[in-house]
Amino acid sequence: MGNVHVRKGEYRYAYHTDPDCPALNGKPETFVGKVEIPEEDAEAQGLKPCRQCKR
């Protein structure tokens, strides 16, 4: 498992393999940035894989 990208702050439901994913960078009114973390940590936080990311 490698690193994935997650949104900072609220409204986090998924982790992303594509740093340019529209689901990661969308909703500018709630977007406060993103951070790269290990996939295991994202899953431990209850986040699911994004269905929109290019693999």
C-alpha cells in the first residue's frame, strides 16, 4: 500500500489515488487543502477508496 490524498477538515468520506481528482479538489466553499497520508491511515480513519480516481 502506498500514500493517498485526503481532504483536510470536514466533509471527508474517501481517499484519493489521483491528486487531481475532481472529488478531492471540488467544493471550493469547504476545501481547505489536502494532505498525503499512508493508505492504511486513511482506512483507519474510516475513509473509503474514491470511485472517480484514475488508477
